[in-house]
Amino acid sequence: MDIVIAYIVYPGLFIIAALTLAFGYIVAQRRPVLPPNWGRSLLSIDGFAALLSMMLAVGASIYMPWPFNPVYTAVAGPLLMWAALEAAFLVPSLVAQTSGSALVVRGAARALQIGFAGRIVVWCVFGALYWANQSWQIALVPAYILAWVAALMALPAAIGIGMFRSDTALTGVMTTGLDLSTVALMQLAADVRSTVLIAAVATSMAPKAIEPNPLRLAAVAGAFFVTMVVLRFLVRNQPFTTLSAALRWCWWRALPPALLALLYLRFITG
């Protein structure tokens, strides 16, 4: 019963819906559009994959270290969150790989590679911050700063915004033959996945030492909205980048600060 309540109320569907709306206004600078015809959308494989992706993303959110989370466990929680959220990102990509159009497959393959590279950095950030939160001390502040910088550099690639957005030459091709409801559902699913990934970073940034839980919840909310505001200014007016340049950005610019944070934690905590 706790899982059902967590999925529907907190920290699941209702909370993620509100945060997704905030993501649309702050980062994407548009209002998330609900599909005008859900039934018709779900008749297509793309629409069903989008719905499944959203359900997995919301499911991932209930295993994050939210304050007051009734189903969170210290060991299994992060593993279940990682598995569900990775599946949420991979399902639509794998469906696109089965398309009969070479251009659709090409665009999906590019997005898959860039997104995966970005998420590897984000998971390193989550691991570093989650580790730091177990034994909070002021000496760990540099690790928090390094990890947050790495997250800000990697999140645009992980969720496909800014210079890592889909190739504009392929965007129209990739939605050819799909009705407006299916396209809207796919975009909504992308917004939900992006929101949950940002929430994963935000929840890992609030040390467990912050008491009481309402104060810690305020810290998580603050980290979430500050991260989104910074992302909004980082990704605006950026030129489209190539696949090779995007991968170099993830491996040689975003990943080093995350690894430095992990090494610093290893040195400080022994």
C-alpha cells in the first residue's frame, strides 16, 4: 500500500507532474502540452512506448532519497531508481531503432549515444553526492561544488537540450506519419524523464544531516529550482553540435569534475 501511495501522491505522480510543469516553463520555456486524444496515441507503438517511459520515470522517482519517502531504502533504493530511469530513457530509443526509415534510426542513434554519455556523468554525480551525504562534514563542500558543476555540464546532454538537441534536419522526419496526439505524448514523456533526472541530482544534494525533514525538503526544492534556472541560461542560444563534439564534451569536460569529486571524497573520508 505504501508503494501505491508513494507512486500516486508523494513523491510520485502528483509531485512529478508539478515539477514537469515547472521544467516546461523554466528550462524548455514552453507549457507542456497534454495529448488531445490519449486513446488514439496509445494505438501506436510510439505512443505506448512514451506512456511506458513516463510510468517508469515516475516509478524511479519513488526510490529517490526524498524526505518523508515511505518506501525509500538506503541500498535498494538507488539501484531501483537507476534501473527504472535508465529503462525510461532507453524504451523510446529502442522503439525508434526499429523504424523502417534510415533517417529516424540515425537521429535516434545519435540521441541515444549522447544521452547515455551524459547520464553516465549524472550517475557519477549522484553516487558522489549520495556518498557524501552519509557522513556530512564541512570539508566535503568542494566535492559538492565539483559534483554540481559536473551535473550542470552533463544534464543538457543527458536530456537532449541546448546544443545537444535533436538534429533540426531530422526532427520533422522522425515524427512523419505520427498524429499530433502521439507527438504531444512523446514530448510530454521527454519532459517527465528530464524532470525526474534533474530531481535525482537535487535529492542527492541535500545532506541527511539537515534536520528536521521539512527543512531538508526545502533544501531539495531549492536545489531543484536553482539547477533548472542555471540550465535555462546555460542552454539558450547554443549552436547545434555534432555527435563527436558532444561525446568529447561529456567525456573530457563534464566527467573530470565528477571523478575529481569522487577522488576527493575517497581522500577525505578514507
